[in-house]
Amino acid sequence: MTIAQLKAFLAALDLGSFTAAAVELDSAQASVSELVARLERELGVKLFARGGRRLTPTDAALALRAHAEQAVSAIDNGLETVRALHALEGGTCTFGVLRNAAYYDLSDLVERFHAQYPKVKVRLVGLNSALVAESIAAGEIEAGLVVLPVEESGLRITPLFRDEVLYASAHRRPADGPVTTSEVSSAKLVLYDAYAAWNDPTRRQLLARARLEGLTIEPAIEVEHVETAISLVATGAADTIVSRTIAESPSFPPGVAVTPFADPIYDTIALVQRDGAYLSPATRRLAQLAQQMLMARVGDHAGRSPA
């Protein structure tokens, strides 16, 4: 039993003749008649009593009608849904963004996307990169932007953009020279992303450097948001680390100085999706828009570069 057979049957049932059904379906009368005949042979029953000017439906035809309508409707609705998705006239996209997305001019990502595709529902998740990667690997989010490294396996990772990590302090000056890992190990630190802790990609790089030198890093204060950490640094309470993009933002306190590391550290921002997974057209377009907006930051400073 095929959808073509069911459509021919329903058209003949509604219009009362194979000729009228053929016109409705933009087909030949013989083709419609043969489709219905094949359906009758497969079912082992007569659906119409032939003869006279109109087809007369049998009890079997009347019993089949509701099921045939449901089957054809389900297929038509499915096709319409797929077409709507590809035309970005419906559906839902899920996308993970950097916790500090606003510093990368991504704060209006949803606004710009929604202005172009108002019928698409958007679920934008802003978490630490380690958690975004975990959610993508688990299939909870289709794709996202993360800072590398992330540990999740089974991910397709496309590096986009390197952003230098700097040491931020209210009392240390750049004239004091580049910051060493030993100096960081002995400093009083406030570190953000408290929930992710040492799973945070930037923190992991710093910790790996320290371990290579037989050192440890223990923050005196841990907070969730970078803005809170920077505020504490501005009071002289502790030092922290920030990306160059954050350090060059208009809201960065003028009394806080930033200094490069002696052995430079970089946040590498990447587009991530599950390996082998199909991205919905809406999520694919949102990812393209996010990438375009992010890459507009590249090239305006020596501390930022394509990955």
C-alpha cells in the first residue's frame, strides 16, 4: 500500500469518478484507475462498484476512508514541516554560547537572528564552555561556541579565533615585565566560573602550566561572573586573568592594568557540534551568524588572530 494509492482512492471517493480524480491529481485517468485497482488487490476487497456515471463506494471503502485520510495527512504534514525547516519558517534551534558572549559582540545574536527568521523558536544556552560541550555531546544542544580545550569525545571541533589571556591587577604594572607562572602561583587570586572550577578551559591551561613547574594555584576567592572578579580586582583585593577582548571592553576599570604572560596563553574559541549529527537548518544558520559576528573581532589587535 502506497501514499499514491491512498491519494487516488480518496480523490475517487470524494469526486465520484476516476476521470475527475485524475484531473484533481494532475494524472491520467488510466493511472488513477490502476492505482485503485492495485489497492483493491492488496486489500482483497472491492472499494467501488463500477458501472453507471458515478463510482459507488462499498462498505470497505467507507471503513478505509478515515485511516487513509490520517495516513495522507501525516505524510503531508511531515513534508510541510521539513519544507518549513529548510525555508526557516518554523522549528526550534538550540545553541550554546560563551558565558562572556556580550564581550564578543554576541549579545544581540538572538535579536538579529529573530529579525530575519521570526517564525523559528530559539533556545540559547549560556554556560561555561565545559558544560556547553557536555550538553552538545549528550544531544541536549545541537551546537555551540566554546573555549578550548574541552574533554568531551565525539565532538566535531572547528577552531575559529584565538584571544590572548592576560593577567589583571590593580597594583602590578606592565612595566614590571611579563607575568610568570611562579608569580601567579604565589599571588592572591580571584577566579570566576566557580561552578565549573578547574574544568573551565582557561583555568585548565593555567593549572597545566603550574604543574609542569611543580607549582600549585589556589584562588583565595571564587565567583561565578567575570564582572564580579574584575570589581574585586579594581579594589585591590586580588588579581585575576581575563581575555584581551574583555580587557579592551569599555566597561573594564581604568585602574586595572593587564600584562601578558611570559609564555603566552590563548583562549581558542571554536564552533562545536556532535560528530556525525545533523544540524537543523535553523541551528546551522544561527551558527553561521554567530561565527560571522565573532570573526568580526579578529584582526584588530595583535593579541587576537584566526585560530
